Amino acid sequence: MPTFQELGYKDVEMYIWAGLFAQSSLPAPIVTRLREAMAQVMTSPDVLKAFATSGSLVAYQDAPAFAQFIAADSARLIAALQKIGKLE
């Protein structure tokens, strides 16, 4: 099956990403511990190997950078949906 780029759509990008989210009311020490644990997991050689074996890239971002990524990705997707008339 051809990719969008192979079909002539040169500016099409789609990212599959995952993140860890928690309630804003979660106590700060627990949030800190979760952030530390995720940072440790996402730099583990075993985890990196598992991602590489599956052909997935690892681009771990801690909360501030991830929040910026989500905002930018959301804005990009909203603009695309508005352009095709699926969102007002």
C-alpha cells in the first residue's frame, strides 16, 4: 500500500504517541515519583531494545516538553479537521 507521500501528499504527517496522564489533584510527591519512574523506564536498555525491535522510535519527553508537544499536535490536528470541514 503506498504512503501518503508516495501518493503525492508531501505535507502529511501523523504521529502515534502515548503518554502518562494523571489527575491534576494528584499529590505532588506522587507526580514526582511517577515522572522519575517514567524517565527511568524510558531510558532502560531493555525498553529501548523492545521499541527498536518493534520499529518504533523513542522520544521521551518530561511533563513540560510533553505539554508543549500535545498543544502543538492538537493545534495541527484541529487545523486539519477544520480544513476538511469536520470541525467548526
